[in-house]
Amino acid sequence: MPKAKTQKPRKPRPDFPLTPHPRGKWCKKIAGRIYYFGTWDDPEGALREYLEIRDELQAGSDPRQHVGKLTLSELCNRYLYNLEARMDAGEVGRWTFRDRKIVAAQLVGVLGRGVPVESLKPADFARLRNELAKTLGPTVLKITISRIKSIFKWGWESELLDKPIRFGPDFKPPSAKAIRQAKQAVGKKLFEADEVRTILDGKDIASEDGTTQHISGANAQLRAMVLLGLNCGFGNTDVSDLPLSAVDLETGWINFPRPKTAVERRCPLWPETRDALREAIRTRTEPKHADDAGLLFVTMFGERWVRMRLKQDGSETPIDNVGRQFGKLLNTLGIKRRGVNFYALRHTFRTVADETQDQPAVDFLMGHAPQSDDMAAVYRESISDGRLKAVTEHVRKWLFSGKSKQ
């Protein structure tokens, strides 16, 4: 008597992504190949197994076949663990660690967490570059490729890899020409003086009925940030991380090493900047977290303006409320254009300050680290306050020309 056929089960719900297979397992066809998960009697267990390795399968690798081999995720985790230890020791900046963590997430997001490092081929890196190029501009792509290569270089030098990785001929940064063309397409990252004054003070718009409507400029906190951008060449992270202890409103100076490079930086404050900082401090919200208690700027919700937010899957995403709120203001005032954002204030400061032809003083104000072959910087022990004031006063005159100054 022939054996009765076992009836295949139905999907537990319409959106269940797996299909019952005659083998008695659940399955999924990915890129032309069938993968099997769990058994018919445990559909939820099969689903969990599928979701855990879905990204790797879509990348063309089944991590269940590579037990005991160093995976891409393990390499990135070890690299970041080492980098975090250096950050805790003060050797690496917090934002350097953040940037490398983002790059590692991009790397495993495309190639797969469970793929064995030793199995990576030039074709994988060519695919990785193509995916990155879809969302990154040439300049950022160049930086990202360099940082990805540094992860594998660290793995080789740390004896986690038996041999150096061969990236192939296609995993290369964009050419200098491509970078120049991209910059030309965006335009200059520069504000005109009247645009900055509009950002600070707002503007009047005449309506058809003859009345005038005033559109407000930056609020107290953002106004102080904008002035720091033009007075001292501060960027988004600079203003977000600025401690109250670094600002002396009585003498009118800021002593604040640049967070990105830890390079010494000292800047004289304009009267307008000092007044704006006093108002920002007066209206400051109480910080929500103890670690932020010493910050000069916090959002209306008591948060750090630029920070990392923890997502439900355990990963982190950067939050830049300085750039977000500044962009909204530019839109409201009708002066938003491509490539011009809060960081463009730093570009503007540098461009105007360079007219003083005192490059060492301008570099010092911006917190630029000298080149390794700059022997003048090796022998230069200090820059006088007079030179720093001359540079910042030149920028102040440029900004407030045609407007009465205090």
C-alpha cells in the first residue's frame, strides 16, 4: 500500500516571507538560489533564522557555511573596540570614532555581516564602490574608500588576516577631475555679508496691500552659533561641544581646542558675539543628561545639538540639529541654495580672513593642524593676541560694513 503524502502547511499569515518546501522545511528563493530554514512545525523559528542572516544571503553568502572563520562583522567589531579604547585614552576624538563606526556599518551593510573576510574578492569591492557611489558625493566617497581600506590594513597588521586583501582595480577613489567637477556643480560654499546679516536680523517683505511683514532671523541660540561661525570659524560640532568654561565674556576670549583634531585654538570675541552669547546663556535650557551639564548650547529639549542616537537595532545614527535648524532658517528667509549650510560659515570665515595674508594666525584660529613638513610651524612657539585680533576684526568689518557697529 503506497505511503500517504504529507500535506504541506499553509503560511501562518499572509505576509509570512517563507514558503513550505516538500523537504519539510521552510524556504526562500534569493538571487536564483533556494535557501532552507527550520521545519514546518516551527515557522516562527524558521523566520527568526531567516531574518538573522537575510542580509548576508542577499549579498550572496550563507554564514551557516562559514562557521569558525573571521567574518566581516567580527573584523569591524574588533577594529572599533580597539578604536574605542584609544578614544577612552584620549588618543582618538569622539567624532573620529563616530565616523569610523558609520563607515563600518556601510561596509557590512553592503557586503554582509557574516561573509568570511578571506572570501572577499575584487568583484565584491567593485560592487561595494558602486553602492556607495549611489549616495555619496566624490569627496565623501574618496574619504570613505580610504577609511574602509584602513579597516582591512588594521586587520592585516593585527594578524587577524593571513594575507593582505586584494581590492582590485575598481575600488579606487574618484579622480581629482571628478572631485573638481562635483565642487563646480555645487557652487561656492560661501555667504555674502548681506546674507549673514539677514540670517542674524531677519528681513522685511512688502506685501501687495502696501504693508510690511518682518521675517525673524535666528533665535538666541542660533544667533550666537552663527556669530561664532563667522567670528571664530566654528563648525557644527564646535558649537555643539563648546563648554561654558571655555568662554570668558569678561575678557572676551574663547580658549577651546578643536574637537576634531585637539589642536589648540584661541579666539577674540566681537562685541556682537559676546552679547549674543550672554543672551544664549540667559535663555539656556537645563541639560537633560549629566554629561552635557557643562555645555554652553543645548536644545530646547535639553539635548546636545549634535549627537549620536541609538536605534532599536543597536546601531547609531548621527543627529545634527545645528544643520537642521539652520537649514530651516535659510528656507524661511529665502536664501537656501545647494551646498550652502552652517559649515559654509567656516568656509566664509577662512575666505575673508585670508585677505589679511596672515596664514599662521588664520590657521591657529581655525584649529588647523600643521603639515608634517611645515618647519615654520615646528619653530613657531606662539602667535600674538594682536595678530589674532587683526584677523577677526577684518572679518567683522567685512560683515558689518554699511551697518553701524557697537
